[in-house]
Amino acid sequence: MPDAAVETRSSEATSGGATQQVDVAVVGAGFAGLYALHRLRKAGLSVVVLDEAEDVGGTWYWNRYPGARCDIQTVDYGYAFDPALESAWQWSEKYATQPEILRYLGFVADRYDLRRDIRFRTRVKAAAWDEAAQRWQLATDNGPRVSCRYYVMATGCLSAPKPPEIDGVRDFKGEVYFTGRWPHHEVNLTGKRVAVIGTGSSGIQAIPIIAEQAAHLTVFQRTANFALPAHNGPAPADRIALLEGDRAGYREQARWSLAGVPWPQQTTVSWQLSDAERRERFEKAWAAGDLIYTLSQLWADLGNDVDGNTLVADLIREKIRSIVTDPKTAATLAPFDHPFGAKRPCLDTNYYATYNRSNVTLVNLREEPIKAITASGIATDRRTIDLDVIVFATGFDAMTGAVTAVHPITGRGGKEISAVWANGPQTYLGLTVAGFPNLFLITGPGSPSVLSNMAVSIEQHVDWVVDRLVALREAGFTTIEATETAQAGWSRHLADCSMLTLHRLANTWYTGANVPGKPWGVMPYAGGVGPYRAICSEVVSRGMLGFRLSAPDAPEQCNDGEIVRLQPDVRLVLNMLADMKLPAIESLGAEGARAFLTMVNAGRPAGRPVGEIVDGTLTGTNGPLPYRLYRPATQGPHPIVVYFHGGGWVLGDEQSDDPFCRDMCRRSGMIIVSVGYRHAPEHRFPTAAEDGYAATRWIAEHAAELGGTPGPVLVAGWSAGGNIAAVTCQLARDRGGPRVGGQLLVCPVTDSTFDRPSYSENAEGYFLTRALMYWFWDIYCSPADRTDPRAAPLRGKLEGLPPAFVLTCEFDPLRDEGVAYAEALRAAGVPVEQLEARGHFHASFTMVDVVVTGVSGRARMAEALRRFAGLPQDTGQLRPDRNPLPPEASAAAE
Ligand code: NAP
């Protein structure tokens, strides 16, 4: 029975009457369980590992289908905790086969004498938290029960095979195999008519080998997947040299990298490269045969931008067409419905070429779905295919299934983990679950896990858990449990991280989309291995933030809170700035600060192309002012947005917010004219305000010459530029024009007092400091003038102003005055759209292509501009960098 093949993996045996008492019970004797046992034992804790398999190996014990091998280079895919172990083992290939990896894990088990504490052929049937004893009580199907203080699930992420979900499986009279539960005996497919259902990593590895054995192979493909050639062979000399040159350094670099493999972070973006340069990079990657290299080293926007991604996806599709001789088959094999890397890409050996064999047929289930499996084969709605063997390569109930499908786990108050996770997994750090004291998940949902080199992530998790247990023992605590606050904060952070990548745009097991009825959500942590490691360390250094520690005879310790409140990329930017130990801007003097800004701007990613950029001069009140005009690539005329840059009325020029202006131009489809208004201290208040007004008037009067549509102009500005934009609207209303159709105020300065809470909450540490704002004000405007509405528009009359979009950032001293302005505008009857951006800082939305989580906010700004100008909403055709987001993802930045 196929279902039985999935569900019944070991014989039932009765539990003995005795109970095995240990400090720690670990489920799973794979990579994670073996290392956990080794470390726990060394820490002086008594341990039992339980595994239903007959030997060690975990995923490598079960997944023994033909062609199974790892797809991370073996130089990177192994334990790194013991250099002596590394020298004692030599991998024979670049990508080791399943039997070799299994031998390696057996070798590790022998070397550290691990088997004596492993109970094989033993399945845990139930685990329950015993409140009275403050211990976990485990029922097993073989041998004594287990009572343990700590319970560690080292069950991997892909250990619960997914049922086939196809009618009639039980009726089939031939042989049925699951790649994830391949038999241990020889499977002879020679001369047989074989079907493989599924073209994920397992299917793609198995298909070429099965094709060589079978009389005929029929592959049933629902979704075409991206596969790259492995070019297997000996491990590449350059990687080996790098490793052997400095083994400790190499391993350490992996630990702090994004994916757990030591490749540098790519900073070149796709639009900085010519077609030929991109092709050259791609061909190099194709020849290298390395998934992580290809995903991380081509260009920086491959993983987070649809268009940067399409460039590589097109090149892969071209390769498929060049390999597969039948054009219809090639077209069917070419993935079309998801970005490259959004679904787990595969590494193959002769996969596409296999379809050139005469004994291989591809069935496209999108065109002819399976109606049923019958006694003799598979019936689609077009034909019946007679078969001797069906191989299901249909995947796993990933991540959560590896915990909930194993056995019922019952925590405090009788709550079962599957009920607690009914709407999606809830964890703190992917390691622990509120309400389940002393339970640890190794590489659980919410940790980098499957988006990383598992070997690196497993060691990090096990080390963290064992170090915590040792620390608990030393401090006299016996129980540790995540708080609800910390867990909820981690869920928000996870959702924020999911905005960094394109996984949300695919139906993939990363999101649970492969299992009917499973709640949707990006389950692994997408913020990177290194940043995650830093967060885990920070939890400890901040007094076990988000954990409740207790013992029967000791006072409870609970330092509650959220570990990350910033957006993940904002956190990286701020950490990087902190590491640079830059001088305070206000200590540099105006000239020094301007030079500093020029230097910072020179290091940022180049802005994206627009239709045309024109530098020009307009006439201000006291002479010429420079401007830079950004014109969309679409046919004009276009509405005009007059833009005022940030810089505290002291710094910057018409070019200094260049990437933001380009972005607004591309997204809104409008002309952006960035004005070079004059700065303090050379020109103090009210020069900037008056220049802003005069420039707007001039631009409105010269709209046709600039290629603009007749009618009102819009104004926009960031920070002090937001102040100028707001003031311009008031002056235009009071001075009889020009007509302003709308105002976009991004983190604007609206008032001259410093007593709102955001000024003290965010006084330091978020780039724009309170001290810097004091300095800007002092240079720009004397205290006596600060109540003038041209300096503090919040103090002006607000009735009759154009509609506004006001964006404020949570970690910005200017947050509350921006909110106050939006509220005051609304009270004055002005239509206002407000975006209070959670986890963002003052520069989040102007750091285009650096703060990726700002994309949805900028999309909303552009929509607001189009609305102000009376244009239809953007359908995605206007901007080549459109980034379609599911609604839940768009909301995440707010
Ligand atoms: P998978 O990636 O989830 O692929 C399952 C395949 O089965 C997909 O093509 C899926 O189509 C198809 N499928 C599922 N249910 C189906 C149904 N009812 N009817 C028709 N088709 C159906 O699973 P996997 O290949 O076992 O790989 C899972 C993960 O394991 C990999 O992504 C990888 O992380 C890991 N893995 C690693 C290696 C390695 O080299 N180290 C090898 C194998 C697996 P849809 O795409 O339409 O859902």
C-alpha cells in the first residue's frame, strides 16, 4: 500500500514498563541528532537519541533513491566542529552520493562512539510536558518510556513525506515507491514501464538514472523547475585550496555568510552590467555547477527583484531550449510561473538531455491532469498509460510536518503543537515555542534552515542549545521557555525578512503551498545565516531576552521583549554604520559634512535607468537655481513632481537623492524635477523655503517646455525637503498659485520643538540623531524665526491645502511631528493618506536598492502621486522593476 509505505516505517512493539531517565532526549540520528548527542554528552548531560531507523543517517538514511546526492559542495557540507574529524575524512567527489554521505555519518558515529546512546527502531508515539515533574514524558513503540528534562527535535525539515493526493493509488497493482522512503533492497527497474510523478530535486536527480534502466519512463510534471548542471567530479581545486589555506578562517566565514557557504556578498546590480557582461557571468556559473554560487554571485538583485531575476531565468530557459531537441518538450520544461530561486532550484546530471532519449515521455499535467491511478497505470484526461512501476517524487510536508507529523507533542495546559500551529508555525528564533518549556527544535521553522547550508545551521543551533543548557545549569535554573511577546515579535521579523527575497512569489514547500490546506507563509528565516547567528548571540547578551527561566526553588527570571524591531535590512545598514565608527556629522562642520555626504553617496548602488536625465537651471527669487529632471521612458507629456532633497537645509543638492528620484520617476511614470535650493549657513531661513516656492512656480509656468502636462504640479520632499514641500503648498495657497495637486511628505520636518516622544526614543542610534537635528536647526534658523510657518508648517493654517501622503518611520526622531502634521491636515479637512512604516528609520525609503523592505512603501507613494495627478493606478506596465506582491506581503512594511 503506498500510504502504508509512507506512514508505517517501523513495526509496532510494546513499551516496556520501566522508564529511562535522562537529562535530554533527542529525536533523530541524522546530522543534527548526532552532533547534539556528541555536544550534550561532552557537557556532562545524560542523553538518549531515539530514531525509528535501523541506523544513523536521518534524511540520508531514508532518501536512497537512484541518483540521490547532496547539492551543496561536499567541502562545505560536513561537520566543522572538529578539525581532526575533517582531516580524517576525504570526500571522493564534488557532490557526494547518498551512500557516501551515509558512510560519513556512520564514520562520525563510530569516531565519537555515539551509537551506544542511540535507540534505533524506536519511534516516539507521544511527548507530553509533565507540569508536576517539570519534565517531558515520552511514550515509545519499542522499549521503555523516556522521562527527560529537555526535549530536542532533531527531525530535520524534510522528513515527513507528503501523501500522493491522487485518487486510486491503492488500486494500482504494480510496484510503488517513494523517493523519500526508498526500499533498502535492490529495486530492479530494468525493462519496466516506469512513471515518475514530481520534478523537484528528488525527481530531477532520479529521472536520468531511471531512464537508463527502464524500458520506458513517463515523467509527470506539474510545475517545471529550474535545474543547473552539477558538473560533478573531483572537488574544485580552487575551493579546496581556499579551505586548506585557512581552514578555520574558511569555516568562520561560512558561519557569518548569508547562505552558510563562504562566498562574498555581491554588490554589482544587473543594470550596471551590459548584456554581454551578464552573459559572461552566467556562462561562468553554468560551467561552475554550483547552486549557491549561481544564486549569490551573478548580480545583487537576482534574489530580490523580479527583473534582476528574469534576466537569469531567461538565460536558463535559453539553455533548456539549446539542450532539449523537441521544441514542445523544451517549452514544457522551461519554468515560467516563478522566479529562479523562489522555488528550490535543483542541481542535475543530464536531466534536460534525458528528454532527448526515445524511451522518455514528458506529460504536462497543466495540460492533461491526472484523472486517477488505475490498476494498470495512470489515466490523464487525454490518455491511459500502462505502467509496471510508479515512483512518487512528490515531496514533503516540510518544516512543520517534520515536527507535527512525527507524534503529538503536548505542552503546558494540554495544548498540542499542531493545534498551536494550526494557522502556521509560531516559534521564537525557530528554536523554541511559547507554551512548550524545555523543547528545542533544531533548524525549526523560523530559522535559516533550508535557506542555508544545513550543516552550518545545524552546528549553530546545537551549539546555541547546549551552551544555554550549560548556562542554565550553572545559574541553577531547570526550565526555559519563550515568551509570547518574543514569539510574536519573531513572527513579525520573519514576515519582514520574507520581503527580502522572492520566495513569496512561488508555490513552494518553503511557504507550505505544496500541501493542500496548509497555511501560507514563508517558513524559513530569509534574513541570512550570519545575521541570524548575531541575533541568537544578542538574545544571550541581552540577558536571555524573550525567555522565562525558572526552577522549583528559585525566583523566576524573565527579561521580556522583542529581539528585532527594525526591518532586517535596516538593521544591517545601521550595524554597518555603527561598525564604521563614523564621526558625528555635526562635528564635521558644514563643509566637512557636505564632503562626507558626497563620499557616502559615491558608495551607494547606482540608480536605475530612466528615460532621460536633463540638468538645467531655473530662475529663483534671487537668481538661477540648478535642477535635475528625470523623465520616464514612456511617451509624454507627463505630470510633473517638484522634488526637494533632504539634508537639514545644510547638505545635499539636486543630485543627492538621485536613486530615489529615479525610483519615483519609474514607479509613478511622471517627471521628477529635483531642485537645487540654497543652503544654510550661507543662506539661512527663509531662503530654502522661498527657493522652494519660487522653483515650484517657475516649473509650473514652464511645464510645457519641460515636457510636462498642463495643470497643477505636485510637490514632494524628504526630511528637510519634506518641510520645504509642505511649506510650498501653504505659500502657493496664500500667494495665488501655482496650483499644487498633491504633496508627498517623506519623514518631513514639520515643527521646531523637540519634546515629542520620538525625539527622545530615537535620539541616537538611528543615523539621524537628535543632536544632528539640533545642529541643522541652529544653522538654518534662529530661535525667534522658528514659529514662522515657513520654518514649522505645523504652526501654519492647514485648511485648503492639496491632498497629502505623509510617510513616517518608527525609528526616526521626526516620526511624531510627521504624524502630528498628518493628523492636523486631516483635522483641517485635507485628504491624507498616511503610512507609519514599522521598523524603518529616517533614510529607509530613500536608500533605494539597499533597504529592500522599503519597496512596498515606495510603490504606495508612487500610487499616491498618480492619484494626485488623476492618472489611473499603475498596472505594472509602467515600471520594468515592478515587484508583484501578495496582499499580505504588501502590508508587511506597515
Ligand atoms: P519537491 O521539491 O516538493 O518536489 C515535489 C514535486 O512533486 C514537484 O514537482 C511537485 O509539483 C510534484 N507534486 C507534488 N504533489 C503532486 C501531485 N499531487 N501531483 C503531481 N505532482 C505533484 O520535493 P523533493 O523533490 O523531494 O525535494 C524537496 C526538497 O528536498 C528539495 O527542495 C531539497 O531542498 C531537498 N532535496 C535535496 C536534495 C539534494 O540534492 N541535497 C535532493 C532531493 C531533495 P509542484 O511543484 O507543482 O508542487
